[in-house]
Amino acid sequence: MLNLSTTYANLKLKTPIIVGSAGITGSIELLQRAEECGAGAVVTKSLFQKEISRKSPTPRFKIVKHTNTFTFYTYEQASELNPQEYAEFIFNAKQKLSIPVIASINCYTDDAWIEYSKLMEEAGADAIELNLSCPHGVHIMSGMNIIEEMVHTTKIVKNNVKIPVIPKMTPQSANPGSDALRLEQAGADGLVMFNRFTGLDIDIEKEIPILHGGYAGHGGPWAIMYGLRWISAVSPKLKCSISASGGVMNGEDAIKYILSGASAVQIVTTVFFKWL
Ligand SMILES: Cc1cc2nc3c(=O)[nH]c(=O)nc-3n(C[C@H](O)[C@H](O)[C@H](O)COP(=O)(O)O)c2cc1C
């Protein structure tokens, strides 16, 4: 049988396909389905420190067609769980799954980053993904200097847990290549390149923005070119491994990312499309 195993962020994966963080990884049943379908690892739907983010506004999903392409335009709330419940979720996931479970968290104070990371480590998470790159999260929306905040956060989390620490990068940066090098220096064991973009579309009949005007994240098949460009540029300079994320719609896209230097490839939109 073909050997598809890979090493990503010091984790051994049976296959390089990771089902990435979103509602599709928000329950044990869905995580089990990812494993049954051949995922090498899963990243759980993000836990947010900001409690309002745990509540759901609607509508949340729209496929926006534009000439020959489309964008999957979404606003999805964070995990509804509080930190203790989320730690139980991670613990239960570890009982039921045999693949690595990566916990994704989004905090905005140092104390919470440390507390939440330790909780997830104690619950059995195999690694922690740091999600400061949510297109409608507190970090992007407040206009803070994301790369400085990511470097700082990577250092403090790395100093407080033993499991691998994986910052998830934003594509909204002047130079993701130098960002990646800085995050590695800060202690990152792996990098996710990238989260989604911020976007806006306008209904020209009603003359209003559609779907949460400017809050929704957008992504789609077009996003792959951006990821390929930066991963191919920076992977030869990095010791830590990269998980590509953005625009993978089929196996051929995943192969492109691996050829560009990624050790693993995350999928989300294509999994949603099986549902919608
Ligand atoms: C509906 C939806 C919800 C998402 N929620 C999260 C999240 O909670 N945390 C996170 O780090 N990324 C989240 N993402 C981003 C994905 O994990 C992924 O990085 C992004 O969608 C690009 O990959 P794709 O083109 O395969 O969808 C979400 C994406 C979508 C579409």
C-alpha cells in the first residue's frame, strides 16, 4: 500500500491531509468522520476567549459567484463551549480518535493564552494552533499589529506548554515570508499558511453590503495561488514544517501544495461543499 505518512510540527501523520478548524470539526462525530475518511489529523473548531464570539448570528454562509469563479463567504461563530467544556471535548476526542487532535484557540490576553493552552495540553491535545488570524476575530478587527502579536503569543505559549505550538498565519500581511521566519524564531514548531481573507461584496439592487458587510471571511479555489507562492518561497528557508491551507478543492491541489514545500495540507471549504 502507498505510504502517505508525513511529519508535521513533530507529529507523525498517516496521511498529509488535515481537516482544518471550522464547524466541520466542532463535534466528536465530525472528527470521527474526518478520521474515517482518511484525515491524518484534525484541528478543532476554535475556542475564543471573547464570549460574544461564541454566539451565532445569521445568515452565515453564502457562495458569491463572480464571473467564472466564486468565493465562499462566511461568518461562523466560534465554538459555543467555554474553556472547561472545550477541554472535555478535547479529552473525549482523544479517547475516540487515533489520529492527532490539534486544539485551536483564540485569546487576547497573555493570562488567557497561558491558561487555555495549559488546559488543552492537560486534556491531551497533541498540539495547539494559535488562531490570531481569523478575518473577523478580535485581532484583525481591532487593527492591531498582527505579526508582533503573533510573535509575542508564540513565545509565551511556547514557554508554558511542551506540546507543539503552531501559529496560523494571516494572508493579510505585506510579507508573509519574513513573518514565517520570525514565527519560527519565536519558537513555532509548525506554521499554517494561511487563514482566510477579509472581504466585502455589495448588492447593487439594494445598494447595501451583503452578509455582515465586511465581517465575513472569504476564500475559494482562487486562494491556492497565494499560498503556493509564499510556501514555495519560504519553505526552503525554514526548519519547521508548514501546513498549507487555502483553496484545496481536490487531490491535485493537495499535491501542488506538497510540491511547493508543505508537509501537510488542510481542507475546509471542500468539506463544507459536500454538506451544502
Ligand atoms: C465556515 C468557516 C469557519 C471557519 N472557522 C475557523 C475557525 O474557527 N478557526 C480557524 O482557525 N479557521 C477557521 N476557518 C478557516 C479554515 O480553517 C481555513 O483556514 C480556510 O477556510 C482556508 O481553507 P479552505 O480553502 O480549505 O477552506 C473557517 C473557515 C470557514 C469556511
